[in-house]
Amino acid sequence: MSGQREISGQCLCGEVTVTATVTDPVVRACHCDMCRRHTSSMFMSLPADNIVFSGPTKTFQSSTWAERGFCGTCGSTLWYASAGDGHINPSAGLFDNAAGAALTLEFFTDAAPQGYALAGDHRKMSTQETLALFAPNDGDAK
């Protein structure tokens, strides 16, 4: 594929490293309650393929449809994964300059704290739209 390249990154302490393949990388932001509590902000992911984490990773099953990965040494947020398909979305902050990716999508925008405003012309999905996409049977669960 044209534009495909390998990227690499690491957690804050460097104990966990990650490599992945991206083609035209993008960044996505999630403002749900769990992402905000896990990161103390929003979770910014960089969807990728062929993702390999090395080091002391740990996981937390945060809902019936998702798990979150973090470094067992420094606690850095490493990924969000959907339980249904096992797809892993690595944290954009693991990669220098978020691999040069542009922000293309925000989830749970109506749940974002006052004062959060991400610049740019990109898609913004409400709680209802996000749940319909990821957890149509979970109602109002976040």
C-alpha cells in the first residue's frame, strides 16, 4: 500500500515499547467518563495495524465491551481495545508528534468538560451516536 510505514513509540518510563504500521494515520479523541478518568483528560488514539507492545503491560476490563492497557511500571495509558473484535487503538501520545497524524474524529463530544475545544474541521459524535456505533445494546452505559 502506498503511504504505509512503521512507527514506534514508548511509555513515559520507556519500559514499554510499541511498533505499528499506519497508512495515512489519523487521531481520534474520546471524551467519555472512563477515558477522562483513565487519562485525566481525553483519550487520543492513533488507529494502526500490526501493533506489537513489548514490556510490562497490564490490562483493565473497563466495561463489557472494552479494555484499557497501561504500563505496569509508570502507569502510562497504552491502549483502548474493543472486546467484541479485539481491535487495539494505541494511545497517540506514545508516538512522537502523534506520528504526524491529524485529528479526524471526536467521540462523546457532549460529555466533554466545559473549556475543552479541539480545533479543526473534523467529525464530532454525541454520546447517543457513539453508543449506537460501539454498544447498541448497552443503553446509556459509558
